[in-house]
Amino acid sequence: MGKRSAGEGSIIRRTDGRWQASLQVDGRRRTVYGRTRAEAAGKLADLRQQALRAGTMPDPGRRTVDDLLTAWLEAVTPSLKPRTISDYAYTCRRYIRPAIGSVLLARLGPEHVQRLLSQLQSEGHQRTAQLVYALLHRACHLAVMWRWLSDNPCRRVIRPTHRADRKVLWSPEQMRTFINGAEGHWLWPLWVVTICLGARLSELVGLRWIDVDLAGRIVVVRQQLQRVGGKWITSTPKTAAGSRQIGMPLVAVAALRAQEAQQLVWQEGAGNRWHDTDLVFTTELGRPLHRAVVARAMRKECARLNLPPMTMHGLRHLHASLLLTQGLPVPEVSRRLGHANPGITMSVYAHAIRMDDGGATGAIEQALRDDAG
């Protein structure tokens, strides 16, 4: 056997059964591992390509997955909403760090990622497995860009899939039972406006009276308000399309007038304890509404009225489904919801879109008759 050329690398089998591949370029040696010789050879080939492109090899040092997640979260924070960053940090803290956080990047392989994803899926956390995959993929992509990794191990795993269950929504009769039966509840105006506008709860919690035109029957969504890390954070809507004008039916106008009158009573009773925030939907002291408070009241009211349980996001779905089943064009529904594009609306509400297939049916019948003749 001839002598290996410089930069060719070597592959050996270790006593623990794993395969080890090493490459040295410009005095720097990198070692990667694989369960099979083919896997180790693939990683070695990646190292060579990296060295050829960049003139150097990736160097993770003693960094771990924990270190990578911390660096990635810090890097993406300026470009994401505070609530999104909070959710990402929770997913890392709850699912990724305990499982593989201590793994050295130099030894991170697709088997680590696959084992974590498979465990989550076996426990029934299909949606969480998707999110974990997405976060790890993005973090490892950054590590490749920074030359901490030679390749992204998430590219060599079986990507988890998840199909959301169809939302169980109220019938029009059940919706009217709720609207009529809940009248008088202090959150009734919020519930009615949600059904009528289809806005997100964070958008309605952040809605100000300055953005409401009762005479013109228009609401302008300019911001959202969310509780993140124990603090109220105001930000722009979820997407660029989230900043929008929404027309109101008369029942929504009536609900907002009821809310206006209710706030005046609260303000008079609170005196100097009242917080003048200009928010439309508040507590009895003018403070922002907590999501948990709204959710708890919704559950109790549904039970009292003997209706199937419904969430605030469910009311948003109800709004969209009602419009689509009435034949409103998808782009118009998408605009009201603040979706980034109509394709999102199509994918979420395909079951509710009324399709007129009569033209196609008639064309096929005509073609068959012509052929027969």
C-alpha cells in the first residue's frame, strides 16, 4: 500500500466498535466518528470539502450543543418577536438541552438528533418534534457558517411530520347560543369582537381606542401586546400583513360601545387606581388582560351554556371558516386574518372552502358525449 498523501486523512476502527476518521490540514487535526465505516468516510469527505472551500477545517473546540444553542438564540434575537424568542428558549430548555445539551459539537451526529426526535414522537409530541427539528437545523446551519461544524447533522435524519387535527368548531346555532347567552359577562365584548373580526388575541389585547372608528365601522390593527418573561411587551403584528384595517359588522360596533360604557363604570369605581392605557380590552383597573384569565373565563362560560369547549384561537378559526363557507374569496379572508399570504389560509382552512365543481363536471360530461358521438 502506498503512503497516504497529505490531506487524504485516515479511517480506523476503535476498540469500542465505532469508526474514527482523522484529517490534518496546516498542522491542525480534526477527528470525526461514525457507527459504520461508510458514515465515518462521509464525514471525512465533508471535512475535505470544507478544507478545500475555506482553506481551513471546522474547529468546534470544546463547545457543546448547549453552547451552540446559546450562541444561536443570541444571534437570532434581534430579528424575531420577543414572544417567539421566549418560545424558542423554552423549547431548547425543556426538550433539547436535557437530552443532548452536553454533547460535544465535535461528536454530534445525526444519531443524537434522530434519537431525540424519535423519543418525542413515541411520547405523542409530534408537533414538538417538528419544532425541535427546525430549531436544531437552524442552529447547526449557523455552526456550519461559523465553521464550528463541517456539515449539518439534521440533514441526515428522518424529518418528523405532523398533520394537525381538523379544528372542531361551533355550528352557527351554537355560536348564536354563545353570543346571546354570554351577554352580560364582562368579557362578552371581547368574545363578540373576536368572532366578528378574527383578530389574534394578542392583537385585541393591544388594541387601543385611538385605533377604533365606531362611526366608520373600522378597526386598525397596528400592534400586539404579550406577556413575556413577566413583562408586558408591545410589538408590531406577527407578520407584515398583520398591520391591517378590518371592517366591522354592526354587532361588533354594539359590542365595542358596550365595552366603552363598561370601562367608564370601572374607571369611576377605581378612582386613582385606574391605569389610563387607552387599551380597549382591560381589567376593572385598566390593566392589560392576561391570556390565562381570558381562557379560564371562556372555559367556564362554555360549560355554563352547555357548549363544546372553545378557545380564543378557536373563535378566530370560527370567523375564518364562516367567511369561507359563505363563499368569501380566500385572498379577502387571508387579509382579514393578517396571514402572510393566501397560501397559508388555503392550507389551514381547505376543509371550509366552498368549491363549485359544476363547470369541470359539465366539461367532462360534454367531452365524453362528443367522444361517444
